[in-house]
Amino acid sequence: MKKLILFLIISILFSFNGYAGTDGTNEMTKKNNGNVKDCFEGLNRGIFAFNQALDRIIIEPVAKGYRYLPSPLRKGTNNALNNISLVVTIPNNVLQGDFAIAGKNSVRLIVNSTIGVLGIFDPASSMGFNDYEKEDWGQTLGKWGVGEGCYIVLPILGPSTLRDATASLVNYSGGNAWYNVTVKEDTHYFSDFDYYASRGLTGVDFRAKNIESFDNLEKNSLDFYASVKSLYIQDRKKRILNSDEIVDTLNDSDWEEIETN
């Protein structure tokens, strides 16, 4: 199963790379201070339409049902998922030179995984070890000056860039401790199901928190595809810069003011 998934991801990336030609390669090998190119917009829009249909049929209804769960249960699930994400955040903190944050996140991981019962509870925050922004391998490459490459939309997974999608392969080659102990190695304590269930729950949890936001975005956008692309690129740049400032992106003219009543 894991070999099939990895093969599909690599195949998708190679197909995008071939579609882009040398332009996508050049975009990744140097820091791009301009706009992220949509080198294969036609293909992206087709996958985006597929993802929208999948969301309407399956993901959004599941997310709405998830909202009916008791608040403490949803909070505990969110805490546990955030705790799992630290196994990727911490090594990226180190690679980005944020050693103090890496140390604090390590304490959070240890405390919440033990006293907090596998991260369901968050005693670390009450001890002064507050939660920090999640980091990933794509953000680290961005910090190191690697350009985004072309914008791409992945089936099910959604918006990405060649840099971020390629960097995510590190998770399947030893860079994600949670993947290692569930899928890659037979530990007798965890199974493949635990990993894929946590990934699925992460998506459902995110979708449940943003049902109204996405509905408003789609309702008020002249071009929903362009709006999602702009939002994704802006969010990634803010995360790499560790900034709350607005970052200029392509297609800002495609946005209409979203009313917040």
C-alpha cells in the first residue's frame, strides 16, 4: 500500500515536471521574488474541479457531521493531531536555525505525549510552553532560498508548489517519525491505519473549522480557483517569513471583498 502511494506521488510530480519543461526547473533553482507561475493551469483547473466535486460529495458532509461531536472530543482530537505534527516541526525548527523554539517544542512533545496522554490534553501550555507555528520541509527549503517552482494542484491534497510537493517526499523517506513508527516499521504498537487515520482526521478537522470561510470565499470570488491559489501562495509566504504581514500575490484583482457579518 505504502509503495503504491509513494509511486503515485512520484508519478504525479514527474508528470507535472515534464509538463512544465525547463521553466519549472528554473523557478525552483533560484529564489523567486516575483509571482509564482501557474505553468499548467489547464491541468490544475481540471484537478481543482475534481477536488471540489469530492469535497461536496464526501469531505464537506463528513466535516459537518464531525461538528456534531462533543466539543471536548473535537478539542482532544485537535490537540493529539497538533502533537503528532511536532515530530515534523521540530527537525525543521533545527534546520531553520530556530534552536530555542525547537527546544520548547521538544518539551511540548514530551510533556503532552506523557502527562497529556498521547497529546489529547495540553498541559504544556499551562506550564508556559505555548504552541508555535507548524513547520515543514517545504518551508525549510523556502528559508534556504529555494524558489517555489510552478503552482500545482494535487488530487485530494489540493494546492501546492513543485518545491512543497517535492519536499513532502521527505516524509516518506525517514523525515517523519510518525510515518516511520506506523507505516515504515513494524513496531507492534502502531499500524498503517493509525497513520492514514491521523492524516484523514487532520483534513476533516481543518475542513470543519473552515466550512463558512470557504463558502464565503467561493461565494464572493470572481474566480474561485484563482482565489484559492492566491490565498495558498500568500499563506505559504507568510509562514516562511514567520510574518503576519500581508504578502502581495498574483490575481489580487480576482478577489472581491468578503463580508464578515
